[in-house]
Amino acid sequence: MVEIQRQVLPIPDAKHVGLTTYVTTDPATKFPPITPLRPPAGAPNVLVILLDDVGFGASSAFGGPCATPTAERLAASGLKYNRFHTTALCSPTRAAMLSGRNHHSVGMGAITEMATSAPGYNSLRPNTCAPLAEILRLNGYSTAQIGKCHEVPVFESSPIGPFDHWPHPGGGFEYFYGFIGGENNQWYPALYEGTAAVEPWGTPEEGYHLMADLADHTINWMKQQKSMAPDKPFFTYLAPGATHAPHHVPQEWVEKYKGKFDQGWDALREESFTRQKDLGVIPADAVLTERPSEIPTWDSQPEELKPVLAREMEVYAAFLEYADHHVGRVIDALEDMGILEDTLVYYIIGDNGASAEGTLLGTTNEVMVSEAPDLATSEWLIDRIDDLGTPRAYNHYAVGWAHAMDTPYQWTKQVASHFGGTRNGTIVHWPSRIQAAGEVRSQFHHVIDLAPTVLEAAGLPFPTSVDGVQQEPLHGVSMAYSFDDPAAADRHETQYFEMMCNRGIYHQGWTAVTKHATPWEFSGRSEDIDADVWELYDTNTDWTQSHDLAAEMPEKLAELQRLFLIEATKYNVLPLEPRFAERFNSELAGRPSAVNGSSQLLYGGMHRLQENVVMNIKNKSHAVTASITVPEAGASGVIIAQGGNMGGWSLYALEGSLRYAYNFTGARMYYVGSEVKIPAGEHQVRMEFEYDGGGIGKGGDVTLYLDGEQVGAGRVERTHWGIFSMDETTEVGSDAGAAVTEEYGMGGGNVFSGAVTWVQLDIDTAAENVDHLISPEQRFRVAMAKQ
């Protein structure tokens, strides 16, 4: 058999060289059989499960209070890695894991919504860093991603792409079902199959939940793959998005934890710390780090607030157990198919530390935290305790719980300097290859080590060229050396960390770190990098980074600081990016915008448009004009809607009349209506919003028009200044997901009764129109303008 050369991908087709006969009936006619491409014999199936925002101290498998029986089950016949690290934020961790390169080297220095024009932060994976899925696919693997993808640049997230950085086809996955972005409503998600928007099969009342849906799709895809090509291994990547906020979970799961967190977050840290030592996932001499002064004590919380704070944690714990339960269904499916033993399973319990983005109190709506902090009061939370976890909320827990979920380490998600932001318990399961079971491995590793491990397990070389492009070497090391040798010396000896200018360097057990920004402080962040104070830890003897040696060993600190700069230069970390809010503005950040100019024309039937690909109407005067056809039965339903029940706006018809709703963070509803019925036939309807000015998030006067004649007027007192939603979208002719207003409800019942031909969005001077009508000539100019 001729050995396949796999260093250059795609593998060149072999041309038959031999006798060419005149007719196939000639006895000398011979051609080799067609042989489907397969990886080397013995290459395993690979299942990578990546949970979201789960700290080291959350899962019961690593001593936490949240029951994760599936993780415990896999650990019992596999290995626990207690020094496995992520990047401290979701997009960067995922980009690093899927490429085997450091996150800045693949353009992912932060989340995609904060991309800039700098190479380390532009959210564009270079073609010199082919993803693992593509390497495996070109070597004969079947590939599928189910769940969260937060690596698509926001300026490439429209229905027309480009799709070079989507999971399918650009990311190497032959099949994708999931969502694009950082988070999703677990009850009313925005979903894609491939690159096409699709709707969930049901509603919460009908039993729908995203976590269960993703598990179903994972199981169905794996079964189909083994049915059609049983000799072909698969690479399946399940990234459910749980337990990222919103913390949504069926209430019967929440009730299992009722009363179990009444002791508060400080006592919970002590309890988890004891369990961690009993389990052996931290050394017996490990020290529980002190609580940062920025995080309040449990005892300092008002007594009347404690029940709702405890409920926040009950909901979170239920969400994690619920997610683990459905991961268990996926594992059960592998066992039922008889392939679990031969499948390399990575169960990575979190893509960063637990999230402290829920503020010191927690919230019923994440958007409210930044858009309306004055409304996010203790009284608001107390009044809505029963909404937590349900479709009526978009909830997140308080910072104190996040800190407890990162026991025994300092800090949380975003804080890449300390292990609380980067150390995630990980389980590796592969019984047919790994002889040990139920053991702990303490070698230092990082998510960039997954790709080289999978390639070694599959017997595949790292390709020097993919699609004709010379490849940058992998930055990680294979973990396979540690599978059967608990005492093996570390092979990953040096690793930098950086996120939001929180910085750290690890080298042979020593860490030098500096915290620059606090996760729950959304404004007023310092841009003075040089003012940051560095700390020094010897984690060879100080497992948890509890004893700062900076004052005692200034020369060692200086040595490591210099090493950080060397690594930062090598991997595109520099120049450091201290800006925060400015990076959400594409013009200030220097990234492309999917929409240019002052007008955008949308057409009937366009749906699930991400907020970044729709004209930004916030903080300015604007107009919304639509051409509609009303049936004889009358007008009803949505003409255009943006956002959802936690923030957005909608222009619609109710009982035959034009109506406008503005939903401010789910806390305030403003309505402007008309008494005039819209007659049957073709008409133009228009909403003009005259912004008050004088800053961001102000109010404005609303006027409604029918065929250029005023039919209604009213006022909106407050508006969103930054974002309506992280997951809700824009639709023409309907309102998908969680509806902006209860007046027309969810689902198919809010579809416009007639036809919406087009909708034009205008801002600033383009919104000024004396006759309040848009002529065909004006619409043509907008349609033909360069976008």
C-alpha cells in the first residue's frame, strides 16, 4: 500500500499511471479501486465538550456545590487535569483551542464585538493558522460543531457572510447547528443550521430548552454519521453555551437546590475548599486565597436581599447540573453505539473562570446593568425573585457567587492574571488508550494543547501547508505524554496570559501577574498601564497564588516581566489595548461596519439579522418607513421589530391601526398608537423619532404617519444607548424570539397579516422628510448605494 503524504493539505489526488487501453473490454484494462480517504488506522472518534463560564470550584467533580454526575462518571474511568488553563474570556479561548495557537496570534485578543484593526485584536483568524477541524476533515474525519460559536467577526455575521470564519464552511466543520455570538436566550434562541437561520422546534410551554435541543442534535448527528460511514471517525465539538448568562433552567431543577446556599458565598468557599482537598484536586497544603476587598462579604448584605441572592445561586447550580445531565445523554449515546471506549472525550468545564459580570447584586436582565444601572436596585430584584431562571428574566448572579465558584483561587472571568480567571477543571476520557482511571494529572496545560493532542492521538502529522498556504507552527504541546505517567515532567513550561490588560506570565511554576481592570466595572477603567502593580508567586510551593513574593524577590519579578514582554511581542499581544467602551464602536475601534451611510433598505421576509448588521438608530433622530399591503380582513401583526422582551422596539398593527412600542430594558414600556384604521390596499406607514439630544440614552418624541398624514403622536422617555440585546435580532414582517411587547405575543401569531414590501431605516438628516413619504426614486438611490 502506498503511504499517504499528509503534510500538504488537501492531499493531492493521485493520477493513475499505467497502460491505457482502447476499450474497457480489453483484458489488460486495469484501474486501482477508488479508496475513500480515511485517517490512519486506529484514529479515534473525538468529542470535545466545552462548557461556558464555569469556574474551577463549581463542578462537584472538582469539589464544587453543583452536582455534575456526568463529569464524575467520566472522571472515574478517565483522568482529571487540575492545572488546565483557558484565556479568561470566551471568544479567545475558543479561537485558541480550535486552532492550537495563542489567542492573539489568531486575532482574538478579546470578544468579537470589541475587535479593533490591530492584528492581535481584529477577530480574523489568519489563513496561516488552519483550524483543527479543517485539518481533520482533510485527513478523512467527519466534523460537526453544535452550540456556541463566538468567533465570527461581527462585520461578517450577516446572512450574506462572508462565511470564511463561520464554523461551516470556513472553520472546517461539515455540519453546524447552534448560535453566533456570546450568549443566547435558552428559551427563545436565535439559531443557525449551516449559515441559514432556523427557529427552535417549540416554546418553553411546549418543553423547549436550548441545552436539550443541542444535545439532541449532537446525538442525532453522531448516530447518522456512524450509520452512513461506520469506518470513518468523527470530530464532534459540543459547545452548549451553558452556563453563560442568562441562567435559564426548568424550575423543577431549581427546587432541588432550595435552601442550599443560604449560608452565603463566604461559607460556600470554605466548604468547597474542604471538599477539594478531600478529592485530591488541590494539594493538602494549598491555601485558600483571601477575598478581594472589592467583593463584599455575605454578612454585609441586607437581610431582605439575602433570599434573592441565594435564589440566584440556586438557579445557577441547577443550570450547571441540567447542562451536565444533557451532556450525559450524549455520553450515553456513545455507549449505546458501542464506541465510547474508542472515543477521545475532552470535557472542559468552563471556557474561563466564573463570570463576575452580573455586578455586586446580580440582575434580572444583563442589559440593564449597563443601560439602566439606576433601575437595577435591590428592590427591583426582591420584587422579581420568582422570575429568575424563567422566560421573564435574562438573569445573572452576583459577583460574590462567581468568586465562590472559582475557589480556591483569586478573581474571576476576564482576570487573566490570576488562576481564578484561567484555571478550569478538565476531564480526559479514552479507556481503550489510557490505562489509568480515576486519577488526577497535575501537569501544566492550556487550551492550545488540545489540537496537538488530538493530532497525535489520530496519528496525523501537523501540515506544513493547507490550501497552498504555509502554516504557522502549533503553539501548544500534546498532552498524551501525561496519560499514563502521573509523574511525567511538564512539557508546557511557558505561557503568557492577557485579557483587558490583565496580564500574567507562567514559567516553570513561577507566575508574575498584574490585574488592570475589574470585570463588573463597565466605565471609568484606567488606561494607565504603567500604574499597574505586579505580583510574584512561586506556584511550585504556593498552589493557589496566595503569597505575593514581589517585595522579597524583585529580581525574579523583573525577569518574568521581561519574559512577558518577549512572549507578548512574539504572539501579537502588543500594543496593549486599554480602551473598553470605545471598542464597541466600530468607527473608534477601526474595524469594518456591515452598514454604512445614513439609510438602510430592508425587504419583506428578512429575519434574524444580528444587531451589528442593522442600522444603528440609537442616540439620534431617525425614521422607519414601510411599504405594506393590507388585506380586506384588516392589518395586524409586526411590520418590523428589533430586539426582544429585555429591550427593543417594534412598529406593528393592532386591531387595524398603526402602533409603535419601545421596550426599555424590560423595565419600561412606551407605546404610541393611532385611532385611524389602515384601509385595505397598498400604503406607506412611517414612524419618526425626534431625539432629545444632550447625551446618550435620552428620550424623544414619536410621530406616526399613514400615507404622509399624521395619525398619532407620543413620547419615549428613555432609550437604549449601547445595545438592545446580545442575542435578539431584527425581523421584517414578524418578531422572532422573545417578543418586544406582549401586545402581539410570541411566535407565528405576530406575523403581519398582509405583505411588507420594504422597510427603510434613516438616521440624522436622512430622516428629515417634509412630506413624510419616500418616493420610488429615493428608495432606488438607497438600494443602489454602496453599503
